Amino acid sequence: MISPETRAQIRRYFYAEHWKIGTIARQLGLHPDTVRNAIETGRVAAQSVRPSKLDPYLGFLREVLSQHPTLRATRIYQMARERGYTGSVVQFRRAVARLRPQIREPFLRLETFPGEQGQVDWAHFGHVQVGRARRALSCFVMTLSYSRALYLEFFFDQTTENFLRGHVHAFEAWDGAPRVVLYDNLKSAVLERRGSQILFNPRLIELTAHYHFSAHPCQVRAGNQKGRVERAIRYVRDSFWAGRSFTTLAECNRQAWIWRDQVAHQRRWPGEDGRAVQQVFADEQPRLIPLPAHRFNTDRVESVCSRKSIYIRFDLNDYSIPPDAVGRPLTLVASDVAVRLLDGTREIASHPRTYDRQRQVFDPAHREAVLAGLPCHPGRPAGIRRTREQNPARRGVCRWRIHWRADGPTAQTAGRVWPRGFAPRHRRSARPRHSPRRLGRVPAAPSASAAACELGPEWTSRSAIHRRSTPSPGDLR
């Protein structure tokens, strides 16, 4: 079977160009009988429509859809099956989609006063790799409904702290705040909603009280109520994000702010020809609410405690604290660039924040303080041995404690003398893994007394095994 275009071409060659049937068949690669049938046919036969099992039910479909325009096709299919329909559900859904009346909701153009309204929303821009961490890149976008001036900033997540931080940075960039800000029902703004009863996020309430504006959430699934920011997000995707590369988050934000000033704010204002967005914003800015004297605190505050190590886990990374703070309740204050640890109101540690994962961010002084508090023995670094020699008072306390426990028979393992009651229970753990002399941890001693004098009563070589009796009163002095 040939197409209607080929049939028309054959008839043109035969009747207008007077080609022979063989010539037409040779040029078009067809059989002569196919060419003859196309010529002898007086007109192009219309394609016949086969009857369908759905035809008797079309009237029923129109009646149901006229009464219930939003009724699902699966429910109408069940109703048709009860009336004897035996056809396919796929064919039935296509017919319902074709016959369903299209209800289009009319809209009015939004008109606002200068400085009256702003709109806020998040935009997702995929994921980026930060070291070993895979972070979601999101853009905070706020726009003024009157002038279309916008503020945008990229973050690695959509937490409440970054949500509030975007507000503060936008208000500071505009040197003022609008009187009303529209949101959708994201958790950073609305915790729970039942009809007209709305439970706002307490942190958002604190922000509105600080900057003296009002928060208004849109209705559920009504994104058209904040269409200015939705259109601004599309503008950011098409004009700024497309075909752009960056290496750091700071570089991405720097390019975004340059694009905002040089491109977005220089575009034509939709309300009037001949004026740019920047010019209209200059007229709107004096009508914004003035900013308070102090900046709103957007840092994240948590109660933390380290039971054993000198590290506090936060956002997949470990931050060090001083050794004397281990086991005490602390307060962690995290901004977008720094992590601080507080003991009451006193700051005990401050670190730059990292967005990698499984990283140890430490202060070298914290590690040195831990190493300085370890027992002195030849296996420790030379600097620690000197610290022990420079602190004879503490060394004497250590000797007295060891002398007191060294009463009675001793057991030896790997060059260490174990007092009675402190020896390892398992035979395998009591076996020396390496010779102390081979590791270089215990120097060769000419005699047991010299080794004990040099290394102390706790660490000796195999040839310097000795026993300690209860110290005399003279030793205590």
C-alpha cells in the first residue's frame, strides 16, 4: 500500500508529464501493477474508520463528564463495565481525555503598591561534589512584586537557618524590607496547616517581629499566587545558570550578584516602556520598611557533649574542643562560615566550617594538650619526655601511684610490669607482640636497678624484671 503523496505523484507523472507506466515504476521503484492501480483509481480513497467497542458508550461518557468534569477515568471505566463495556482501559482513557471539558480558570493581573509585597521561594539546581560529600545546591530567591528587583543567593541546603539568612541578606541588599512577604507551605515557614488555621515556624515569627513585616502563606497547590518569584526563578535558570561554571560556592554567588546588577536589574520594567527595573527600584526603595539597628541572628544553636574524644560531630564532620571540656555540656553555634563551641558564655573553640564529610577540623593546641597529659614512657615523643622531666612534682605523683599498686608478685608482658590484680586475663593478650628492644622503645640497661631508675617502675625491659615492696614513709616525703 502506497501513501497518498506517492499516489498523487504517480497521477501527476502520468496525466501531466505523460510518462509511461514502466517509466514511472522504474523511477519510483514500484511494481507496474501498483502504478496502474493508482492511475485507474478515480480519486484517493478515504481511509475507512473501523467500528469500536466504545462507540455505544460515547453518549454515556459525555453525559457523565458534563455532570462531573473532574471525575477520574478509572471510576468512569468501572461504571461502563457495570453497563456491559468489554473494551480496553487504555482506549477508554484516551476517549475520556478527548471528551473531558477543559475548564480554564481566569486570572487577574497582580497590582501592588511600591514597597508593599515581596515573594520568596527556593529553587533546586542539582547536586555538587564537595570533597567526599554530595551536596544539594539550592538558590534562595526573593523578588519585590512592584519593581521586580530580585535577590538571589546559593546555599548547600534548604535549612531554616539558610532560609532566614537569605531574608537578612536580601533586606540588607535593599536597605529595607517589604510590608508583606508571600510564601508557599514549606516547613521553614509553615509547620502545620488545617484550612485557614496556620501554625508558623517559631523562627520565622521571630524574624517578622525583628524586621516588622507580615508573613502570608499561599493556598495549598496555588503557585500562581506568587507568580512573580516563580517567573524570576525561571529567569535565573535561563539567563544566569545556563552554560555557567564555577569552582566554589563563593564564586557562584559572586557571579550571581554581578549578573543581577548588570543584567537582571537592567532589563525593561514590564509596567512601563522606557524604564528599567533598577530605575523603578530606586523609586520603590524609600517606601520599604527601614531596617532595625541590630542584625537578626541566624546562627544554628545546639546543645552538645563529647563523652570520650575531643571532637564534636556536626554536619558530618568533627570539630575539636579542649581536653578539659570533654564530658561537660557545651553549646554549638554554627554560621555559614564558622563553628564555635561555648562553655556557658565563654568561647572555648572556633573553627572554619567545612561542607565536606568525615573531616576532622582541629586546633593543634587541643591535640598538644591531650598528648601533654599522657603518662611518660620512652615510647612517647621526645618533647613529651622533656615535659615530664620539667614537671617533677607531677612525675612524683605518678611514681607514688605506681609504687602503691606494685605491691606483691608481678606479671610481665611486652616489657611492662603488671601489679597483682592488673595482669591481662587472656593468655593471648599477655603474649608480647614485639620485642621492646627491637622497636627501640626500651634502651638496653646495664642493670635492673639502672633500668628501673631510668624508665620508672612501670616500664622495664625483659632483663630488668623486679618487684616493688610497699613504700616506706621516707619515700612518701
